[in-house]
Amino acid sequence: MSTYAIGDLHGCYAEFMTLLEALNFNPSHDTLWLVGDVINRGPGSLECLREAHALGGSVRCVLGNHDFHLLVVARGGGRQKKHDTLNDILNAPDREQLLDWLQCQPLAVQQGNTLMTHAGLLPQWRIEQAVAYSREVEQALASEQSGHFLTELFGNQPDCWREDLEGMDRLRFIVNAMARMRFIDSQGRLEFAAKEGLASTPPGFAPWFQYARDDDPHLLFGHWAALEGKTRGARVRVDALDTGCVWGGTLTALNIDTGERMSVPSQQRGGR
């Protein structure tokens, strides 16, 4: 009985199946944590989403920025981008069932002192706070006003957390911090322009995991393929799980219980 966390699938269905086979994953007694961005950019977005849905209670999944993008396109009036691979999902006969499942997923999954989010954990937040803030977003996604929430979701402001934030400002920051964050300043201000590796760190900012915390969580995240799984200078226990499968890298699984990693090579010929 094992628990595995797998990095961003991005529609890499063939690699996903290969990795599950290599892990000898058995949904009757193993658990799979998916770190978000299940879909988009790769050729098998529909198949990845169907497989995650079909695995039922053996899967715990968090929402990534691409997953939110699909929901915004499908239900919030958003437009597709040039390199999106969402049409198979949007045109599928089981579209609504799959979208309903995706819309029910949280931003954070906790097990003891381990927390999985798509992008990371703001240094100012403890695990318990992140889970509580995730529930606020879950409630918005489950409400009768979910369409309005999705219509107003995307944006870069506010870029700094305050506990007295309200309404869409509060919800948008929570989503951005857990699904889009890479670089922040010492006050926790989010920076969205820089998306490459550590060499692209903007002046006055640093990767979120290089800031000290007053607790000692184990944080699992994806989102940042340019790190190639490396978190140099980390001042917190972290596992970066996006190893760039859709860009020609690998798809990586972490055995949460043992710390052992397993990767399979990409079959993609992608590029940024």
C-alpha cells in the first residue's frame, strides 16, 4: 500500500500510463496524488482527465493554472490560447461529467505534515491556513455564482496577501498563490513575469521556497518545469515534481512514504 505523487501531466497520457505500470500502481490499495495541470499542451488531455476521473477514490488531485484555464474557457466565457489542446475535452460526450469532477477538486491536499499544491506555499501561510483558504475557493466553485467567479478569476491583482482581503480580490490571490506562484519578495508579493529557472530571478525577488519558515512542512509542488526538479537554496523541505514531460523531459512520481523517485522519458517533441 503506497502513496505516489506525480508531476504535471499536461495531457501526456502515454507517459502517464507507462509510469503507472512501472509503479505497479493498484487503485484498490494504492493512492495517487496528482499535482495539477492534468490537461493542456500535450496530445492526450481528454484521456488524462478521463483516467483521473475513472480512478475514483484512489486519486487526490489539486487544481493547477491550466485546469483553471479549462474551467474558465468552458464555463467562464474565456478564450482558448494558441497552443491549447482542449478541444477534445470541450467536444467530448462526457464533457460535463469531467468538468464537474474537475471543478470539485481542491487547491491543497494535506496528509499530516505533508501538503500538496500546484505552485507552492506562501511562506506567510501555515499548512492549516492553506487548507482553509483552499476551502474558500472550493465553496466558490461549488456555489450558484461559480460562473461569475470563473469569469472574474484571472488577473494579477492583488499581488500581496492581507487577511482583510474580501470577495474576488481574496479568492483571486488565493488561487494565484497556490496555482501560479514562482517568485516572491520578502513581503510575499507575487511576481508573474519571470517563468524560467533560478537564473531568471528578478531583482528583489526569490523563489518562494528560499524564504525561511517557522515550521517544518513537507511541500509537494509542480508548475515550474524549468527547475527540472531541482530546488537549490531551499530553506524548507520541498519536492518539485514537474520535470517537463510535455516539453520533452520526463514524467516523475514520488513515493511519499519512502522518498523514492521514478521517472519515465517523454514521448513529446514539445518546446516552450
